[in-house]
Amino acid sequence: QKVFRVIPQNDEQVEIINSLASNMQVDFWQPDSVTLVRPKMQVDFRIEADLSSEVEDFLKESGVEYRVLIDNLQDAVDAQFDSKARTTRHSYEKYNNWETIAAWTADIAAQNPDLVSRSVIGETYEGRPMYILKMGKSGSNKKAIFMDCGFHAREWISPAFCQWFVKEAVETYGKDTVMTTLLDNLDFYVLPVVNIDGYVYTWTTDRMWRKTRSKNAGSIFGCIGTDPNRNFNAGWCTLGASKNPCDSTYCGSAPESEKETKALADFIREHLSTIKAYLTIHSYSQLLLFPYSYTYNLASNHEELNSIAHAASKELASLYNTKYTYGQGATTIYPAAGGSDDWAYDEGIKYSFTFELRDTGRYGFILPESQIKPTCEETLLAVKYIANYVLQHLY
């Protein structure tokens, strides 16, 4: 399997990509769907091995410039596991499977009872418990920040960051003044993996799986799964989402049709009086986005969100000079409805951000383990900046 990058120069070349996608199975990495492809946009997509030479010929004949980002996807998948930390136990510098992450949530809470507690907010379609960690020093009427990882199954660097964040909190509490202040004055709810069934499936069966694993009633091809980040009641299924259950951006049969999105939404609704910020971690593209994505309308505190994103991106870049693009979702990348960040914002959480972590396409969804530590270290700086800002601007 190969991953291609093309940058269509005009509408005609966009049409060429459309016809390619309608004639064969194309897995769009960036943007998420062929319907979002526009002229001058960087488009990354994956093609099955037996079709790749046909695709190359087609692009050449059509005069569309392309390059092969990943020549052999299986080799790249194997090469992901390149970290020094080879162990069967949980490690913060390697990718951990779900069983290991689940055990870790219990351990980290047991080892740090003054700072961490674990609870279950629901269960997945396949019946797995959804664990959430609550972090912070106990105190009365504390405000909170909610952070989730692992919405899209194949974005492995995302859950790695949630685990890293928890580690940093417990290890630097009492040593790092910013982290200590944050945990003394705020609670953090951390959901390490939202789409657990999908994540398990990427470990056992298909590394490139994105959606949930629910069965879609009435899908004639028996297509499985919904895109959980198109399944929220925020402009649901209008822009940048598909009504076709076979598509990777399928919005589901109704808002919160997925057990996972409903559990997350229910939890936030129950804690709405205390949750003051919502952070959701995805990959890839190196972006820091804020509402809206389902409309081109600006958020009511657009200027404030923009200045926070600007400063947080600067913090992030201070460590390894990793450049992030920031801005409103709809205009910074593309319109997409039904996202959790827009939903949280519309629920009244005025500090709502989406991170798209490393990289910009060299590895895409298969970022090597050797990049986990630097990716998490730099992202932590941005998250701490946002959290500290929220603490100073409680409402």
C-alpha cells in the first residue's frame, strides 16, 4: 500500500481526484473526505497495493503532480515501533494497546490516591468500560478542564499524549510551580481513549481503521462504524460529514447515536457547571483549532480564542521549533459538522480547542514511537498554557 500526496491546481484537477475516488477505494488521510478537496489544498490518500501503479499512471496521464509520501505502508507500520523502551509493560514512550492502557488507569489511580481517581462513564458498543481519570488536589467547588484522546482509532499519538499528561501531572506536582498551581486550583478530567473498540481493532486487524465498530442497521454492504467526531449535535451532518455508512466521515443515524459519544456528552452535561475548558487531541497536521467548524460564523469570543491559540502555539514551538497553524476550524482546514469541540462550545464551554498533533504528513498516522516523547513534551507546554489561562479567566 502506498500513500500519495497531490496538490490539485484547479477545479479540473479536483474533478480528477473525485473521479479517482469514485472508481476505486481511496482512503483519504488529509482532508478526511474527497468532498472536502479544493484547489491548492494538500491532499494525502492511501491506495491498496494492487491499485497503486494504476493510480500513478492515471495521475501522470491526467497531468496531476503527485509524490509518494509512503512507498510501503506495511514497512512504515512495522517501523513505528522504533523506541528504545521495549517492554511488555506500560511505557510512556511507546504505543500501548488497550489492555495495557486500561491496567495503567487502575495503577496510576492506586499509586496516586491524593491526586488521581478513576471512574467509568459508560461502555462502548462492544461492551468495554470507558475509564476517565479525575486529577487534582481535593478542594471545594473547583472548576475543571476536560480533555479527551483517541476519537479516531488510527491516531495513536493521541492516546499517548493523554497518558503522558497524567504522568507529568503526578510526577511534577509539588515540583513544577505551574502544574502544582493548576492541580491545586483545578480538576482535570482525562478520557485516555474515546473510541476504544476502534483502537483495539487497529491493533488486531486494521491499523488504518478510523471509526467506531458499531453495526449500521440498513447498510446494504454491511459497512461498520460511525465517525465519532461527526456524531455530535453541532450542525449535525450538514457540512463535511457523510450520510453514507460506508464513508469514513459517516455522521451516524442521529446525533449521539454512538454509545461512546453519548457517554462523553452525558458526562460533560452532568458536569457543565464546573467544566470551563474542553480540549480534544487528534492527529495529524500540527494545528490548533477552535470553533466553529460547522459554520463559517465566528465564535462570540473569537478574538480571545485566537490570541490563546497564538500564544499556546508559540509555547509549543519554543521546545523543538515545531510549527503549528492555528485558527477557526472551518477556515483553517475545512468545514466539518458534528464535532465535539463545537458541541462543547455551544453547551457553554467557552474555551474549546482541538489539537492536531505531529506530523504534517511524512508519517501521518504512523508516527514512529521515537517521536512520542518530543511530541508530548511540546504539546504539554501548550496545554499548560491554555489551562493556566483558563484558571486566570474563570467564569
